[in-house]
Amino acid sequence: MDEHERKARAHDLDVTVWVGKSGVDAVVDELDDQLGSNDLVKVKFLRAARGRTETDELATELAAQVDAELVETRGHTSVLYRR
């Protein structure tokens, strides 16, 4: 699946992981489990998680922790991919 196909599929995904005030570390295990079952997972970064950090930065950090690729970020929602 190429990047264009991943972005097209990501459009119809529902958010299944929410990152809140506990930060990215609190969702690593859940996201890892979901990426084991689904190759694409949509993550929403709530205001409490972001503070003064950019969403892209948080998404990149989270992707690295679960050995996934960041497909895209729109607003405060990101899509991660793992083969």
C-alpha cells in the first residue's frame, strides 16, 4: 500500500485512541495492540495532552514508541501506520 492509498483509507477511519493529560506514554500499549490488529489507527491529541507542544511533534514521538510511521496529521488528529 502506497502513501496515497493509506491517506485515502485514513479518511474514513474513526478515532480509536485519544491522548489526554497523561500524555503519549499512557496510550503506547493500547496503540501497539491496535496496530497489531489494524495497519492504520487514527489518534486524537486532546488539548490537555498538547500543552505547548505541536501535534506533529507528539505524533512523531508516539509513532517512534510503537515502531510505526506517521501517515498524516490534520489539526489535532494523526494517522499511524504499521505493516
